[in-house]
Amino acid sequence: MNFSSKDPNLNNSLKNQNYLLILRQMETLGKLGHWEFDFINQTLYWSEGVFIILEMDPSSMPVSLELGYNSVHPDDREKAKQHMEDVITKGIPYNLECRLLTTKGTIKYIHSQADVIRDESGLPIQIVGIFQDITERTESYIQLKQQEVRLSSILQSEPECVKVVSPDGILIEMNPAGLSMIEADCPEDAIGQKVESLIDPADLKFYQNIHDNALKGIKSSARFRIVGLKGTHRWMESTAVPLTNQKGEITSVLSLTRDISEKVTNEEKLIRIKRNQEALINSTSDLIWSIDTQFCLVAANKTFLDVLSFLQKVPAKEGDSVLVKTAGEEFYYKWKEYYERGLSGESFTVYENFISPITHEEEHREVSFNPIRNIDEKITGLACFSKDITSLIRKSKELLLNEKRFRALVENGADVIMILNPRGQGKYVSPSIKKVMGYTETEAMNLSLFDVIHPDDAPRLKKRLFEVMALPLGASLQSQTFRAKHKDGSWRYVESTLTNMLSDESIGGIVDNFHDVTEKETQMEAIQTQNQKLKTIAWTQSHVVRSPLARIMGIIELIRTGSLTKEEEEKSLRYLLESANELDDVIGDIVRKSQEVIPPEFNSKP
């Protein structure tokens, strides 16, 4: 069937309609619109596509040059006018990208191209051009640029090293953090260089492994050491992944690397601490072990393993039951009860006294049980600790015995022990205070030394308290005697020795050790009084003795010369006898007076 017409006008009309239809479809599909401006008539024509771009109804208003400029975004309007003027006056091609503002307030990005038609003199008579709505493309580009800026900002501020390396190991790109890690002052110091030159030779294989894996499409990580451009050694941890092009071909390797030097140092420190702890735990005589809820051994030190091995008669290991029946039923059920108490949630301590099956000696042990809980507070096991307190028990018994001996000596001794503060107030007094001074311990503790010391002796005691505080710890002042008031009101002489124990934690005061010397002092005073009386008697009688003694000596000297007559000699002998009798009377008087001064007990001889 032939639909062609023989009327040429009809055919031309159909062709024009077809062209218009095709043009409209092309404009719609390409988001295009064409426009024409007649410089002579100052008229503007827009195709339907332009109206669609501007979201306008073609029949709503006439099209004018003013409307055209007003459709341009205010920020781009001056640029559009200037471009049109440059096209006309300078003859440059019309090629403009700007924003349009639609009637609905939507911003559209357009790209416009046009040709200027000029007359023979070169004056413009018409300009014909097209609009293309490039909003989607432009916004996508803007978004990509924004993403690129964000990614660049993230990359620049990333505290870890981010780098891109070519397949042959050449550094292509590295962020500032990475440049700082390798001690590069600027990118040019590192970009284009072999990354392997920074790796510690001993760890090069680890770096090469993750690089090779990435080139095979495998993501992997490794630790290795690097030596910076300025010689600093660092531990690094790096993860490498492949980078591909649009065809999916691997073109480079992307690595994220962090400095783990501090982490490695801490890990090494923890390892040393763990080894030290293990050495300490395994070198102690204490037993340390933990069990699960089935009474099976989870962990233990060597000492416990040795004991368990001895009890079960085979080498002990993790997973063994700690309930050993070979040690006897009593032992089995007692320890089963301990473990069950602990696994029920109770923390407690028991004391065991037994004869060791290994050493065959008496042992005392303090055993603690503490439940182990997980994050949900569920009991998952039991931590046990057995401390050997045998020597402590022995020392405690010795100390208790010594304390009893000391207390017996203190209570029954003749000396009183007081602990004083620097003001002379008692902090402690021994029970012997009752026997020596008549006061009870309570009464004595409520008194100051200055309450009982004789007023005449108080200044001397106060001085001694200051002096003893200046002595080194444990040093003592020479003993001195003071008068102190007995509870019965009498004054007693006490001999006191002060010792500085103020900085001793267990004492914290001045120790005053004193005893009653009243009898001794009384005797000494009596002796001194007697001596003084005897001295007085001797001095007095010495003058009486001299007179007859002088006559005797004179008469003897006269007789010795032989110059006396017989009658004179006899007379001198009578004088000599009289003087001797007088001297005997004086001596008798001295003896009698001395016996009156010295009491009978001092005259008696043992």
C-alpha cells in the first residue's frame, strides 16, 4: 500500500511537520532548546525546549530580550551580558555556562552555544543558538568535587599513614601523617622513592608479603620495623589492599599504616612483667591454683603441681581433678566441701594444720578461696591460695612465751617502766607501779610526773625531758635521783633513767625506767650527817689534844738534853705523867662523843 501523495505542497507540509516533531523529540531527549535573536527587529525567539527548561508556559507571556536576561540568575546576569557584548564587539565564539532561575524558583545550570550572522559590513543581524540543561551533570560534578574535598580533608587530617604504592614498590602518594612518620620534611623527599628502602632489612619479607598479596587481590596485614629518613626506628602495623581501574585491573596498592611503637613497647613490658610474675609465683613455697565448676584444674604454679603430682602419684597437668581420693576419704570430703562453698559464691579463709606427706614435718597453712565471675557475674571457677604460715606460727608462739616472761618480769620487778609524752603525761605504766609508789595503773595514767615530783626537783626534771628529746633514737640520759610523792603522802627517792623512743613506731614516747632508792638515800644522808659530826668533833678536840701533847714533847726534849738536875728531872717526870693522863682523858672524851654520833648498827661488825 502506497501512502505517498502526488500533491507536492502536501508532501512538503508533512515533511516540515516531521522535522518539527523530530526536533521537539531531540530537544526533549537532550534537554535542549534553541533560540534566535534578531538585532534589526530586536525580537527574541525561544523554542518549546527553552520554555520547558525555564518551566514556563509558551503562551503565558511574550518573549523579549529583557525577559531573557531576567531569567539568568542574578549572580550570573552581568557575566551573561558581558559575554554577549564580547561576542558582538570582539567576534569571540558564543560559548556560555551559567545558571538560570525558573519561574518556580528552581536553579538550572545551562550550557549555551550560538553563531552570529553578520551582513556584508560585518554588523550583526541575527544570532542563533541552543540551550542545554546540564543541571544533573553539573550537580553531580559539584557533589564529586565536594566528596573529593571531603576525602582530601579526611586524608590530610588522618592520624595514620595512608599511602599509594605502584606495583614495583614506588611511593606514589602519602598523606602528611605518613610523611611525618618517615621523617620526610616535604613530599618530594619521599614520593618516587622505593618504600622498601625504609623497611628494616630483618622485617622486609613481612612488608613484601602484604604488598604481593595486594597485587593478587588479597587484603592482608603485617607488623614490621622502619627506619625513618632521620634514623628513627619505629614499629609499624600495615594493612594493604589493591586499587583497581575502571576495567577492574589492579594498578596500585593502598596501605593504611599506624605507628605501634608504644604498643609494642607496652606489650614487651607486659611480657616481661608476666614472666617475672611467673618466676615469682613458681619460686614461692605458697600454693596458687584455680579450678572450674567441675573441680578441674585451670591454672597453677609449680609448687601446687608438685603437691598434686605427689598426691595423685602421676604428673599433674591442667584439666586434672583437684579432688584426690588417694589422700584418704577425710581429706577428699573436707576439700570437696571447701570447693563447693567457694563455687556457691562464698569468699572465705581456713587454717590447716597437718604433717606434710612430702617433708613429714608439721605445717600450718592459711588457705583462701575466692569465686571467679564472668562479665555477667556468673561464677565460672574458684581462685585458691595456700600460704605457708608455719614459721609465723612458731614465731608467734615464741613471741607469746617471751611476752609472758616479760610481763612476769615487769609485774614482779622492782623497777617501774613508764612511757611518757614530751609533756610528762603517761601513755603506759607497768603494774609494778602499785608496789613501788602505791598507785594503781589507772591512777598513775591520770597523773603527770609534775603532779608527784617534789617542787624543788621539778625544774631539773623539766630540763631532762628537753635533753632526752634531743638525743638519737634509743639513747639514754645518765640516771638521776628525784623525790616523788607516794600515794600515802610520804616522799620517796626514785632513781630515773630516761630513753628517747619517740620516733619508734611501736613505742612513740620517752621511756622512764625508775626504782625506789629511798633506803639507800636515807642511809647516805645519815652517813653524811655522821661524817660531818665526826669532822666537827675531830676539829674541836684537835685543839684540846695539842696542849698536853705540846707539854709532853717539850718535857721530853728537856730531859733528853741532860742539863736538868735530879730534882728537876723528877719534877719534869711528874709533869710528863700529868700531861699523859690529861691526853688520855681527851682521847676517851673523843671516843665517847663519836659513839654518841654513830648509831649502834654502824658500830656493829659482821
